[in-house]
Amino acid sequence: MDEHRQGLAEHLRNNRSFLIRSLTLLTMNLQTRRSFLNQASVGIGSAALTSILARHSVHGAPHPWPAHLPSDAGIPAKAKRVIFLCMAGGPSHLETLDDKPKLREMNGKAMPKSITEGQPIAQLQGKRNALKCLGPQHAFERYGKSGQSICNQFPKIGSIADDICIIRSMRTEQINHDPAHTYMNTGTQISGRPSMGSWVLYGLGADTQNLPGFVVLTSVGGGQNQPIASRQWHSGFLPSKYQGVNFNSKGDPVLYLSNPTGVNTQDQRSLIDAVNELNTLRNATAADPEITTKISQYEMAFRMQTSVPDLMDVSKEPQHVLDLYGAKPGDGSFASNCLLARRLAERGVRFIQLYHRGWDHHGGVKNAISGVAKRVDQGSAALIQDLKQRGMLDDTLVIWGGEFGRTPMAQGSGRDHHIKGFSIWMAGGGVKGGMSYGNTDDLGYNAEENIVHVRDLHATILNQLGIRAENFTYKFQGLDFRLTGVEEKAHVLKEILA
């Protein structure tokens, strides 16, 4: 592969002028009088594009991420960026953030049919006559001046109780992992729609020239590692430059980050310039937005060859910061990814998602919660503390939670998937700390007080970023699409906002 890339670079370097002249002549020959009239405006637009691209090259680019927020969708913003800590697999709210003394009292007793009758149940379907209550497997304690109730397996998160808002009344509509992740990320179970990170990046742009505006990191451990499809951070029908970029937590963060043997920075610059000139000429006739994306992504890739190694080198962090997170350089852990999230936020990345794949606890939930807590508790709390110490928490919105919750009914020694009520927490970005919002019933089955749908969560995220959700649309196939959908109006959670 290196030999092939080196040979291509040499060929383009030696024949750049010839190739460009040839393509120019070919383009001119393809222009009939009819096509010239049809494409005249495109040609003018292409000339403008070339001018813009010249200003957006690495030789003096002011900004590679233009914003596309309609004027009627803009409102005052409290947050500049989002860090979403995705607990993939469905964390049990009953062993994390939602204590249920009544469920503990009924441990081993039959689940009331009045609660479960006619309700969607995943793998417990068909076993309604054998549904037994499973009480919370760990004790809860009160933390902070606010006295927030949090499972004692998460003492570090308990230490930031006064900085977080716990929402205990979440609801979603998809009961299996992949469609539930899709729903949480895109607002619909239909694959192929833009992820929330792509919507945000498209609307607001990013404050970085040298990194993608939307970055994803993953880690594993503590339970069954449910796969995460790359479509969870895809741009869907938005231009592909707005899709998330998955950085590897171990080894090379991005493939082909370094030049092959024999190709120096000057050669790489020459290669990219030649390819971009060819793409620009092609775009004069094709007017394909994906060509524009290719041009900008070649430029981004060149800049990332310098910016990414510096970003990923957490060994430069002071020892007390590494100790705060419990991070070890290069270990690919959730803790290290939390530290990288702060470094990404400092560098202007708009939307950062950290997936920890270890929450699918169909069996052995008691020990599994203890195991996964050791992997995510310290890093989650450290991120909030670090952002706060640096004065970044006020304009950084942090969300912690999964795609759904877990049943109050036992599945052996574990819990099944549950969509009618689960918990998340939020911090920073104009969200009130030290408070709880919403509740499930006495058994933790149904969200019944201040119910928060996934659409409402999306609307609130957009609101804090300065986007009025109902006016933020993108026309595709004749329809005006929104992240928050068109089925029902999404509600901003004004009660939790400072």
C-alpha cells in the first residue's frame, strides 16, 4: 500500500501540469452550446467555490466549517459544544440513578399484572405469569449538599451531585439495541437519517480548522459488548463532511495518518493540491456537493497529520490530571477517552461522543454493575471536575446515559430491556446542577412525572446550543426534516435550565 501511494505521489508530482491541462481541455470539449447555457450559472458558482477553497486551504484558512443555521432558528446560546457519554447496552436505572424502596420490598414477588399487561417486553415476552420483582441490587446514598440519591457503586459521580441534573423519567420507542441507539442518535428508528452530532455541526459549524467537528471514541468492559454501527454517527442526507469521525482509542487513531516511506510533507502537499485542482475542475461541470466534500476532506486530512498526534498524546498532561481521570496513556479506556474528550473540546470540536460498550446485563446484574462502575465512574466525574476547573463547564453540555433502561422484573439474575422509564444525567451548558427531574412509579416501570421523550432531550440540546428545534430543518426529497421529527411537538425542558 505504501509503495502504491508513493508511486502515485511521484506520478502526480511529475505530471501535475499535464494532467490539469488535459482535464481542462477535456472539460472544454464536453461543453456544447446547450450544456454551456444550462451550466452557465454553475460555472459562475464554481468560480466562487474555487475562490472560497483558496481561502480555506491550509495556507491561510479562516474557517473550514461554515454554519447553516437559518435566521429564524437562531436563539441565544448557553453552550458551545456537547460531550455525550453513551453508556451503550442499556444501563439499569435501578442500580444507578433511581432507587426504588418499594421494589426492594417486593423482591421475589410477582410483578403486578396491572403494570405489565399489554406492555412491550423484550426477551421476557411470553413469560408474564412468571414475572418476578427484582429489587435494586445495591444500596443508594445521598450525595452533595443537594442530597441527590445515587447508587453507592458510583461514589465519584456522587461527588459531583451538586453539578448534575438527574432526569428519572426518560422514555424511548425502540426496545432492541440497534434501533434504540438509532432512535437516540437520530430521532427515528429509520436508518439513514442524520445523527444529532451531524445536525449540530451542520447548523453551527465548528471552531477548529485542524480536526473534524464531530468525533467519536469507543471503549469496552464490564458486560456484554454490544456492537455499535458507524451509522450512529453518520450524516445521513446531510453533506457527508458533517458525519462523525471515529478515532481509535488504541494504536493509530486514524488510518494512514503518517506518510509512507519516501514521501515528505512537501510531496504530500503537492499531491493534495494536484488532486484538489482536478476535483475543482470536475466540479465545474458536475456541480456535485460530494466533490466539494472531497476537496475539504483532503485538506482536513493533511492538517490532521499534525494535529491528531498532538491531540492523542495525553502523556503531556500533568500527573495530577492523569490521576484525576485514572487515565493511562494509550490504554484505550473510558477514563482516557474522557480526558481526550476534554482535549477535543479545548481544540474546538463541536460534538464529541464517547461510547462505553459494557452495559448489557441480562444476567448477573449485581456484579456486572460493580464491574462497569469501576470503568466509568471516575472518568465521568473527572470530566465534569476538569471542565469546571478550566472554566469550560458553563459552555459545555455533558450528557450521561444509555439507549434505554432495564426492567424491574428479573431475567434470572439480570434485567431485560426497558423503554417506559429510565434515567440519564446532564451537566453544564446552562443546565441546573444539584437537582432531580421527573420520576418513575414505585416499581420503576413507568415514567409518570414530567415525562421526557427522546425528542424532548434533542430539543433541549439544540436549545442550549442556540437552535430553535422547530425551525431547524433540511429539505430532502421534497420534505422538511428535523432532528426532533414531525410526529409530535418536542418540548424544551425549561424547568432544568438555569
